[in-house]
Amino acid sequence: MRYVELNRKREYYQANKHLLPREVTDNYEAAFRIEYTHNSTAIEGNTLSLIETKLLLEDKLSVGGKELREIYEVTNHAKAYDHTRQCAAEGKPLDENTVKDIHQILMDNIQPGGIYRNVNVRITGAGFRPPPPNEMYAQVKGFFADLPYKTGVPPIELAAWIHAEFVRIHPFTDGNGRVSRMIMNYQLMSDGWLPVSVAKEDRLKYFEALEAYAVGGDMEPFAAFVAELENKELDRMIEAIAQVSENQ
């Protein structure tokens, strides 16, 4: 019953989003794209500010004093999000090829993308170690094999599990966090929910919730964290609907 109120808000949004003028939804989507790109890359150490991200993505202006890799991380992330959003809108399944395509877009001009690692990796500060390559291959195959059979899992919990399990497996040498957040949003959008952005200021809470799953198998903290993010986005859009209704 924990998602009753969240489901009510989703149903209200889906039933009334047609009331929003096109310019309002376009503005929301553009602002979210910039905010999400900034937060997701900043969590991984990118130093572009929110305004620099906006200048680069929306105003198409160059940003000086930054490494070329950081520029590509931002522009690639925006392209990957556009691709993810389009695939979800078309109802394409979240399968292995789709995830590899997303990783390839994220890694364009940085390193070869869409290729699983063949080396051991460590996550700085984490209390767990991703599986070695031979185990990783089996686990990532199991991840995709399990997805079609999780039909009874509440959508928020499924999206949270997709992120937490994929980043635990850590199939790539780089970009696992960005891919995991992207495919979490893929699942949310596919189920009629709004995409969410993890604020860089909340990274400690975010990492602690992921660690609870990776170390102890406890999904509850991260599912609750994702539910909070979704609630925030739904409230934002419901408020916009209310404002439009008042002005009519």
C-alpha cells in the first residue's frame, strides 16, 4: 500500500497533462534535461556548473577552461537521454542491445562504448567489490533474462532494482552510474512515470542507499529514495496543471 498516494498522483497527472500548454511542457522537459545532465555528470566528478551546462546544451555556446572529456560527458549525456526518451516513447524493450547503445552514446569520443569489461574494477569508498569478469558476464546475462519476469514488482521498485542491480554488477569500465540512472529512467518513462534526477547534493544519501542493496541485499532504502524523487517531479507537474486551471 506504500505507493497508493504516488499512484494517485501519477493517475491525476496522466489524466490532466493535456491541459498543459505545449510551451509549458517543452519548458519543463528542457529544464529537466539540463538539470538531469548536470547532476548525473557532476555525481561522477564533472566540474561543469549548472549554468555552464545550460550554455553548452541550450545556448550552444562553448565553455572555456574545461577538459574536452568533460565537454563530451555533458553533450553525450544529453544525447543519450534524448535517445532513451525516444526509445521509451516508442515502447522498445529495455534489452541488452538498448543498454549497450546508451553506453556507446555516453562514451562517444571518450572511449569505446558498449563493450563489457574484461578486468577487475573497484569502486572507491564502496563496501563491496563488483564481480570479476567471468562472474560479471553471467550476472549481466541473468539481469536481462530476469527483466521480463518481474511483472509483479511495483513499477517504482522495478526501476530502482534495475539501477541498483546494474550498478552492482558494474559491467563497464566506466559510465556504469550514468547508464544505471539512464535505464532507471527508461523503465520509469516506459511505465508512464516521470523521469527523475538525483541531485548532486544528495549523492551521499544516494550512495548509502545503493550500498545497502549491494552489500546486504536491502532494496528498501533505494526504492524509498526513488519514490521521493518521483513524488517531487509529480508535485512539480501537478502544480503546473493547477496554475493553468486557475488561469482559465
